[in-house]
Amino acid sequence: MAKVNVLSLNPARVNCGIVTGSERSLIIDSGPGPNTARLLAHRAAALSEAANGRPNPIDVVTTHDHWDHCFGNSALAAEGAGTFFASRSFAVDQEASSWIALDALRSDPETHEFARKLPADPADLLVEVTPIESGHSVLDLGDCRVEFHVLGGHSTADVVVRLPDLGVVFTGDLVEEGDPPQAGADAALGDWVRSLETVLSFSEASVFVPGHGVVVDRDFVARQCADIDGYRTMSADAEVALPARAMPGEHDRTFPRECELRLD
Ligand SMILES: [Zn+2]
């Protein structure tokens, strides 16, 4: 059976995924920069060596165009990753959004030091993207089907990664655990609620990997959907302070960390 690993990495405490199939591997989000990307490439190769006796070819999917999820893309390309899937909106906007995000990271005292590790020229962060067509598209990892669904709400286009054979969904930042879901100027709460309703309609799904925080269950996603729906009727459509929710129980919250999902 395919294996699913979640790496929680700094800066930004972002979750990145590695799905190791019998023929191919998929990295879900390249993380905030070259260092996280190289770690992901190294771990993806080691995991497929252990499972299949050889390193798998690696494809990459980007959930959305926020820097903490995609600034490792060009480093992953340099490490030999093949196809970079993303929404059409990401493909069109990545040049402009990289310029804006890099500028913001450099001028923020909290991220200024980290920004020095990024390329000086934002053009060096870009990769050639294969746009996911509207609706959803499918990738075959050998013994594991993957569906990419282009939704929205947290950003202008959020890609959700569904593994229907395993009951797992990577939600990007449509779900965040521990800290409040970030609703910036590019958020649209009505779309966000509809997207979470779509995620909840995946009847086989029982394990949801948020963009940040520990892995959550179906009840958590339903509660966060209700939270956002409540704010939608009370507030303007974007830049609101949404409430944080924590997954009940004991969880490893150290950074960095890697966990393999138990799928039975
Ligand atoms: Zn994020």
C-alpha cells in the first residue's frame, strides 16, 4: 500500500506531504524555500528506496500561491522533480505573486533573515507549471490514485489533494489547526465554506492534513466550516480574524517533525 508522510517545517510551521506509490511519488507543497525543498526531495527518495528498492520519479503539486507552500518549487526542480501541478490561476499569477511575497518577506523584521536565503531575483523561484483543468484531474502513482480538485476561498485558487484509496485529503490552508485560519485580502469566505462542503462530500475521507497544525478528523473540518460560515454572515468577505481550533487529544507539536500516517 502507498505510504503517506507529513513533514511539518519551519519557517511558517507548514505541512508538506510525500505520497510514496509503487511507481511514482508525489510531493504536496515544496515548503518555504530551498532548504525545505531539498529535505523533501531527499526524504522522498529515501522513502521510495525503502518501499520499492529504487528512487521513484517525483511529481509536485502546489496547493496555493502563498510563499510558505511554494517557494521551494524551483529548488525541487533542480533536484530533478518532474511535473509541477497547480491551478491555472497559480500558473498565471506565480510571477507577480512571487515578486510581491519576496518583497514582503524582505521588509518584515520577522522574516527578513530567512529572506536572505531565498534567490535575489524572484524569477528564480518560478517553475514551469502544468495547470490542473477545471473540475479535477487524476494522477496514478502505481498503487495509489490521486485527484486534484481546484477549489478556493483561502486564496484565489486552492488545490485539494484527495487520495480516494486511502481516505486521506490534503486540504492546503482551507483547514488550519492550532492557529486561526488565515483570511487575507485574497480570501473569500463564501467560497471557502463551499470548498469545505466539497471536501466533506468525499465520503471515504477520514484523515485530513491541514496546511498548518496536526492532522485532523472529519468533525474538525465540519466545525471549522461552521466557524467560517458564521463569520461570513457577520463580517465583510475578507481579512477577518477567524477563531483558532485545536484537535482534541495529545499530539506531537515539535518542529521540525515527520510522521507517517497510519492508514488501516
Ligand atoms: Zn500557509
